[in-house]
Amino acid sequence: MLTVKNLRTYFHTRNGIVRAVDKVSFSMEPGETLGIVGESGSGKSVTMYSLLGLIPSPPGRIEEGVALFDGEDLLTASKNTLRSLRGKRIAMIFQDPMTALNPYMRIGAQVMEPLLVHEGCSRNEARRRAAEVLTQVGIQDAAARMDRYPHEFSGGMRQRVMIAMALITHPDLLIADEPTTALDVTVQAQVLELIRERQRDLGMAMILVTHNLGVVAGACKHVLVMYAGRVLESGPVHDIFHDPRHPYTRALMQSMPSLSDTSDTLFTIPGQPPDLSASFTGCPFAPRCHLAKDYCSDIPCTLEEVWPGHATACVRTLRNEL
């Protein structure tokens, strides 16, 4: 369904070139769920925005790459082609529903819009279907609440509205960008279960972007681990969790709180992510990695398979030193 090869997205700023996404590649099948994890600033969201043509230009620019969606290259497609795909065959749940929803438009008008634009429905039919999908995502008395504004909804309800907007046209691919950010644990569980139910009902593929490894473990089939705009490890979710082959993946997993951990302090990854406006040859995680050798910062960092389907960019792992 979707094949991405060597995607590079750079931002040309006054302070230099920021390499936000650097040679990212992945592929997915219809109905598959792909998880993309990593710290904030690792390039997860920029990768998704690049695929949908949502990078502000200037300063952003897609320098290289191919993104084939059912044979159509999203990176070179015309604006009209992208408009016909966005919201219809490819839908996105954005990270912050308060800023993604238009505060001046009623909820109903925003949920109806994809139907009016892509399917040419009458307003009465669009309103009926919008009320129906809002009910399906758990909004009570949807017909009446359609006339309210976003500020009249709680954070969890606004996120449900975003899900309704994304699913109303029955897309082939759903991109969920941090769909549970800023929600409490109970609402997080409800929203994720709702997304999984709708995915099963519609048979769509999904890319789940998150920093929460627990969410990935319960929802995804394959995982990409991103850092500094690069993919440092990829593979089936079972392999990634039970036998991680990159020190960064291990550090992410170690930083997850555990009920069995009786220590007084939580583990944190030392140091800070690198400055993406500075060029580096070797592994970008080397300055923060306690297993790094001197050559880790000098040898080019490339993703290679350690066994079929599971790849890592750790030089020491590929040399059988770890």
C-alpha cells in the first residue's frame, strides 16, 4: 500500500540547514498497523507531514525520496492530486485537537466538511452521516452537540471529534499522530480502543506515531524507532520488545516506569538530542550511549538487517560486538 524510500526533509533556516528527516525508508501492507516511536524532535511528525504535502515551504523542502501510495508518488504529486487523497483515502488525526479544530466553526460543520468536499453529499445527508459517526465514536446526543464549538468540549471529546473527522470518509490509511497526548490514562485507553475498533471495522491500515512504547506494544505489528531524523531500528513489535538490537531502543524501554521497579529514581537517558543543524557522520546517539566506542561517531550509520525483517543501525551490533 505505501512504500517510502530515502525520504529527506530539510528546513533551510537563517541558522543553517536543519535535517529533520534524513533518509527514512519503510513500507506497509493494507490493513497493517505500523508504529513510529522516538523522543520529541526525532522527526516522527515531520515524516508524516512530508508524505501529505503539509511541510511549510519555505523553509521546509523535500530534498530526496519516493513515497508510493498505490503507485502514486506523494512527494511529486500535484496539489490537486494531494487534495483528492487527503481526507478521502489518507486521513490524519493531528496531535493537538484544540489547535487542529477551527475555534470559529461549529463541530458539525467541521465533521461534515470531508463529505462535502470529497463525496459531494447534500448538506442534509452530510449532517446525518456526521451525527452517525459522532455517535459511533462515543459522543452522546451527537445531533444536538454538532451545533456547539470546540471550546465547549473536553479534551477527550475533542479527540473523539478528530477521530470522527478522520474516519467519516472510510480512508484506506489512517495516520494517528500522538492521538492520546494530554489525555488522562482512562481517556487514553478509551480513545485507543475506539481507534482499534474502527480500524477493524473498516479494514484500514494505520501509522501510529507516539513516544509511548506501551501503546505500540498493544496496537502495532511493526515498529520504527526514530532518533535525530533517522531510523535506528525497525522490525516486528515482538522482536523489538524482546530482543532490541540498538542501545537507543534499549534506553527507551528502560525509561518506561514499571510496577516491579522498587528503586527510588526513574531511569533517564543522559544528555540531550543532537543539534540537527550540525552534520555528523556516525551514529547520532553515540554521544549519549554508554556502549559507544570512538569509531561509532565516525563510521557511517546505515540500517542493515540482523535477521530477516529486523534491522538496526548500530555498528557494534552489526559487528557482533553486542
